[in-house]
Amino acid sequence: MGGSGQLMIVTNNELEAVNADGSSSRTIISKQQFEKEFAPIPTRTGTPQWYPTVSPDGQKLLVLTCTMIGFGCSNYKLYLSDVDFKRVKTFQSYKAGLTQWSPDGDKILVRETNGNTEGVDIISAGADFGKVTHLPIASSAYWSSDGKSVYYYNNGWFIVNNDGTGAHPLKCDLCSLASNPSNFVVAESPDDQRIAIGTIDGTVILANTSDFNQFKLASVGSYVNQLHWSPDSQKLAVDINMSPNQSDVIILGMDGTVIEKLVRPEDANFIITCGWSPNSEQTDYQAILSTGYDLYLHTLGQQESFHLLSTEGYDQSCPVWLPASP
């Protein structure tokens, strides 16, 4: 399967490494350690919530905490930590928003929602652990495939270096079709050759990075939530909302053709794409149940997906595939 054949995932507030064949797992951070280190801001009322993400290299954690009161969360707090807790950084003033690890796991793109615009920051997870770089205000922002640049939208598309320098407009007549880019999803292929843009009307635009006006269109029928390129840059896992009560995952080829549609378990209305195995032959996805999540691995060309694990509750991350040991 390539790499180490293991996935790392936070489930039930424990960090675990799980063999892709389901044969065994090991706990890296216990539930007690996790909740002690990443403690939400204490309140008299409300339920503490944890929203963890694991870095692509499996070495670091980003954990957003808040207190759920009724149907809303408040008292947000953000933690950045090594998995061995040698470095821990706390951001007390973090507000609700979206976070995305750079492909190399060295930085995090943070988009704090503030009305119709978003403050965009980059947090260093490398040598300058916890250092924050402020980027221009934007309604949409995404990493380039090498993590050296960020695409962002502010009355037009721009690109900026990850240190905040060199911001300049992106020459792209095609981009003018994006009337509300905050509702669009963008992903650049690992080989830097293509950009995929998912739209609210169910269209996926596959454009060449060398010339954005050379593109192909694919129709997936419904609102696009997420896009994940396979490591070989030949396939795209597309997470779509079929309705307010249902989502599905479709696999596209780089030319926009539909390769297959993943099977949604009978007891799940929503499935969410997470990523790919290192050899691009398997994609992993989560099925959302009434009691928690189930994690599945799907090998392309096979009719049924492999059920890897189940969890109670919803404090769970998407898994990352661990690289092989040197």
C-alpha cells in the first residue's frame, strides 16, 4: 500500500496509529493526556468540545476547543503541539473559522470568520513554532501544493508567499466566473500542473496552472464541499452535498470523467472524504452516524469498502497516512 501501511487518527480524544488492514492499533496519546493538555476554557455551563487535526507528517496536532451552549460554540481556544508535547503553543483569542495544514506539515493556514470577510493568518509549526504571519483579508484562501504560496480572493484572485510577501494578482479570466468565492473549494495537484475548483452548483473546473484559461468541466450534480487530489495527481476525491440531509463522494479522473461513486453505508446519510493512500490506490472516508463516525477505506475498482473502525461521539479527526520509517 505504500508508506508505512498505517494511519494516524484522533478518535474519542485518543491519538492512535491504526494498521490499514485493521490488524492492530496503538495508542500514542491517551484520552486522559489529551484532555488534560488540550483543556477548553472552563465555564459553569456548557459542554466542552474538541476539534483536532493531525499534521500530514503525523508529528503535530492542532486542536480547537470551545464550549457548546445550546446549538452554538463559544470561548474558543486553539492549541498547537508536538505529539510528544515537547512544544505546546496556546492561542487564547482564536475565533471560529477554518484551518488547513500545509502539505509538508510545517505551517497552518487559519481563516477566522468575521462577517463576509476573513482574517487570514499562517501559524508556523516548524522552527518558528507558533509564530503568526498575517495575510491580506480574504473571503477565500487555499494552499498551493508545495505550501510555499497561498491563493486568496479579495475582489479578485491573488497569490502570496507563505511569509506574507510578494502578493500579486493572478491572471485568470476563468476566475471571474467565481461570483462568490467564499463558497468555492480550491485544490492544487501535487505535481503543480492543475488546479481544481469546486462550485456551489456542482461543477468542478480542472484548469492548468500554466494557463488558467485551458480547462475542463465536470458535473457532479451538487454543492462541492471538499476536493482531495491523489498523490499521483491523476484522481480527485470530491465530497458533495446531495441535499441538506445527505452527502456523497465521487472519484473523478484528471480529465473530469467520473471513475466511480463510493458506496454510502445504509445507516449513514453523510460521508466525508478525508484523503488518499500514498500509492493513490485507496481513498479513506468517514460515515457520520447518529452515534458517531465510522472510518472506511475504499480500494478503487472494488465494489465494497473496508470498514476500519467505529467511534462514539464526534470529536474525531480525519486520518493521515504515516510515511515509512527511514
